[in-house]
Amino acid sequence: MWLLDRLRRVGFCTQLFITVFCQLGGSVTATAWTFTNEGPVPPVLEGGAPGAGRPVGNLRVHLDAPSDNPDRHGSLQESAYRDPVPPMQRDSFEELSATMKALKKEGGEARAAAWAEESVGQLRDELVALEKRKQLLLTTFGQEALAADKLFAEAQEEVRSTAKNLHLLRTLCGALDTCSQCSGTTVCGWCPVEGRCVPGDRLGAFAGLSTQCSTFWSGRCGTRR
């Protein structure tokens, strides 16, 4: 769910970014997000007069704001790079809108545009980090699943081995007909009521036997355990 929430934020901020430039008097067109092995790549925004854009990482923005001064865009962009860009706000749409309006009022279109670009860049970095986190979780989950399969296989082998050993012990102990013969082994015990020698030790008869001894003697005859 947190990954879907992040993706929704990216879509929201991209829409806000486009809205910023439309409010500044420009026009934009956007291609869709693409995903590569290094992570998601944001859309390429284009519009306005040729030569009016400048690349920002994988993002290229073209402004077409009306101006009587042909050098106005360049001076505003240089000012935007000199002025510090405030940290991105993402608590609510109202706070984002208020921040955008305040920046536009204080520093002009270029400052608001720089803040929007910074916001998109931060979200892109977060998306890349989330993608890496997802891959790490998938890798960890895969390793845990393999470890669980290995433990299950070992447990199954132990069960088969125990069943095989118990079968051998039943054969061995079942061949002993008297208490004296049965008490001479460390893996068998005598059941006096049933008159049978069954697998067991000083702690009692082994589990999984078809014969349930009401009394179990181990070590020597007459020793109640």
C-alpha cells in the first residue's frame, strides 16, 4: 500500500507541475512515465518557442510566457538558480497551492517554476529509492522462502529417517521374547502387562508405537518406570 501511495503522490505532483506552467502563461505537452532498470523516468515536457527550454536531469521544460523583453526568461532563470529553493511541501493540496502562490508573488514565475521542478525531482528520487527497496524486499522474501523450503525438506527427511529407525527398532525389540533379553538392550523396554518388548529407554516407551504399555520396565526386569 505504501508503494501505491507514493505512486499516487508522483502523479499528483506531476499534475501540479504542469498546472504551474499553465498558470505562468506557458503551454506544455507531456509524454507518459517510463520505467527502466534504474527506476522510473519522468515525462518530457515540451512547449513554447524553440530554444526556450532547459534540461533538468531527464526533465526538459519549455516556457512560453508573454514578455516584451526577450532576455526576461534568461535573467529570471539565473535568479532562480541563485536563490535557495525551499523544501518541498506535500502535506496537502492547499499547502502546495499556497507555497506556489507565495513563491510566484515573491520571486516571480521562475522561482515558482524552480520549486515545482525541485518537487518533481525529489519525488523521482523517492520513486527510485522505493523501487530499490521493493527489489530488496523481493530478494529478501525469495531468500526466506528458499530457507523455509530447505527447513521443510530437512524436517521431512528427519520424519522419514525417524520412521525408518522406529521400524527397525520394532523389528529388533519384537524379536526379544523375555524380559531378561529385552532388558539387556538400551533401546528396548519390557511391558509386563502386555508381555512384549518394545522400543524405548529410561524415559519410557518411544512415541508412535502401536502397543501402549501401561507399565514400562527399562534396564532390568522388575524396575518400574
